[in-house]
Amino acid sequence: MASDGSLGPDGTVLWFKHFPGHGSETNRREGMADHPFRLRPVRFVRVGWKFWDAVCAVETGGGQTATTIACQAQGITEELQAFGTGYPLSVTLQSPILDLQGLKNATSLQWEGETPPGTRHEIRTRTGNDLKSTVTFHDKDGRQVTERSWGKLIPSFRGSVDTTFGVGDDWSPWSRIYHASRQAFQSPVPRRFVQVDARLISEDPEAAASLEMLQINFDDPLARNVVAEIEPAQTVPAVAQTFTMFVRPRGTVSGFDHVSLEASTQLSFVEARLEGEHFDTIVETLENGFQVALPRRIRSNDLLELSFDAEIFLQSTRFDVFLEDRSGDFPVRQRVDAGDATELAMGDTNIVSLPVDPALFVSVEISSSVVTPNGDGHNDELQVALDVINLIEERPLSLRVIDLSGRVIRNVVARGVAGQQQLTWDVRDEAGKTVAPGDYLLELSLKGDGREERLHRLVSVAY
């Protein structure tokens, strides 16, 4: 049997049986078993074999009575060999804990390597300021002993005392996967220590990813301690809401002159305030947010407020703040931690949550209950607009058109992702012909991560 290490619901290893239990005649003659099977990912191999007792009747002959004696036959495994082919399915490389020699602002991660088709890199980071030390004691032969036992040994019987360091309680979890070299650093900064985890994945046994160089780019921090929090920290889904992000730096080093706000949902800038006073600014729209030019360099304990409009479609939507200094030859950028920036906000967080609700789509609107495909450019198609929420990964979003006999005459499929979605039915069947006048049932369906939701509407076609 073989296993790739996958576990069942009860926590036990899942095995795939390759050999049914009976050897071939050739195997028996050669005294070996050869069990080839199709190529598959294998981490563990499990071998079982049978042995048995046989009763042998031996006739002594000459009219004497037969004598029965017991004889035993058993299998003995002398050697086991397993042969594979191709490259490993996964290789994990983990750096030691890297000491940046003080608080540093890690800005980006870059690497060089190859990813042929069917392979990929999965690189993550984590950071922290504290380390935990572990002390181990050994006797003169290198065996590990307790500290008390080591203390009782005479000096000539004592071995080495080793200290190892591991991550402390303040370390961040592993970051999200980096998608491209020179991508902005994703773990909290500024921090003194950093660690990198790199996995080389291959889904093709004839191809392998490679990693030749990995580099962390860092600068001195713009602020040794800066926190941000958002208000309100909870809202209703798919409804436009004005939010305010409060940013307060403490212990600025060189200061900063720009600040950016980024999120997975669309942001619309409203206004900016510094120490409660509104100021005019130049706002640059980014792919996933906006950037604000500040009227002066920000000092320690200055309170910066950024107000913006957004609609939230995902539970626990995070809003990331970045400080930026453009005064030098190269811009310096620093991610901001969540924390208590002001008494004006209550959450101490940069994450907006939604009320607990299993719904997958809300605000479903149909362009018309009657469609008239007569070619006049008005109401020739049916538009279905909806807001998808609580969907972490892409799922098929389906609009099925069903006639009154129950036959599906058209199925319109789109990518179901959190946010505003729109489906269009051109009032044609799967063969491309305009459907006959009459009533039709629309079935909108979406299968989420934990449940499937369906919605039905009745529409009419007239022309």
C-alpha cells in the first residue's frame, strides 16, 4: 500500500492498495515479489505479507502406520526496495531566523529561479521582535541529560551546553504567498527578526521548480511604531458606507510625506484631516486603493484621518495602510500595524466584519419582468444584477432559464466572486434561436464554500 500522507476524517493515514495479495508464479520461483503500479505521489509505503503453518502427512511405508508431523513455512523479508521516477511533488526550504540587527523596514522580497509549466513557488515570510531560548545539556558521550543530572556529573563527565533560539510570542503568522519577485513585503514591519519559508511544488513528475537566490530588501523604518484603526469596524454587506481610517505614528525617524490605503474592495476617497483639520491634497488612484500626498512631513503622535466610501462583500475585509517617503532618490514604503490609534475608534483593528449571515447573494435586481426581443434596442435582453458576498474563492454562478414543462433551454454561467455581478440573457436558447413568447422560470444558483443558494423569478417574453 502507498500513501501521499493525506489524512482521513479520523486523523489516520489514507492508504491506496496496489497489490491484491497473491504473487505470480515467477515471483514464487525467484523468491521475490515485484509490484509495479501506475505513477502516483507517494510519501509512505506499507508492506504486509502472510506466513502460515502447514500440516504435513509423511507415510513411512512398509505397512507401518502413517506418522503426522507439523512443519512450518514462513516468509522472511530480507530486503525492501522502492523505486520512483521524476521529481519530488514538494520540497520545503526554510531559512534560519535572520537577525536584521535592529528594527528594520522590510520593503520587498525578490528571488531568482525557474518555474516550468506544471510547477510553482510558494514563498511566505513571518516577522517578530522576540526570541525564545532553549538550553540543552549533554554528557561527555553527547547524550542529552537534564540540567539537574548535568549538575551532578563530575566536570570530566560533563558534555556541551547548547542554546538554540526559536520564534517568540509576538511573531506574526506566515504571510500570504508571494506571487512575484520584488513584490511588496507582506509581513508586519518594522521588526528585527524575519524568517522565510519556500516550497517548490511540482504537479508534473518530469518538471521541477528551482530557487537560485532569495533576497530581502529593507531600509531603516520611517517610524519605529505606527498603528492604524478603522471606524466603523462592522457594517452591512453590499451597502455603500463611509469609513474613516485613523493613523498615528509614534517614534518617527525621518517622517513621511505620502500615505496609501489599499483593500480588496473598491475605495472612493472623501477627505483627509490632520490633527482634526481638513486639508486639500492630491489624490492618486491606485489599482486597489488610493494614495494621498500630505501637506507636510508627519511628526510623532500626529493623528491622520482618511475618510472614504466603500461597499463590503467579504467577511473580515482588511484595509492596509502604507507610509511612503518620496524625498530621496528612491521611494521608501512601510506597512502599518493595526492598533489603538485614537479614542474616536473602538475596534483597534484594520478589519471590517459583517454580521453573521449565511447568504451568498443580496440585492438581486432583474431589469424587467417582461422582455420584448423585437430588435428595437429597448428591453431586448434580460439583465440580472446582484451582489455576491461571503465567497472566499471563485465559484460558478449560474442563471438557468426553464420553460413551463421543466426543460432547461438556456444556462448562462459566469465567474462567481465577491462583489457586484451581472448576468445577461439574450432571450435565446442553447441553439441560438429566439425563444417563443410565454412565461419562463429563472433559476439563479451559486455554490459557496459551505452551502448552495438558489433564487427563482418568473419572467415573460412578449413580441
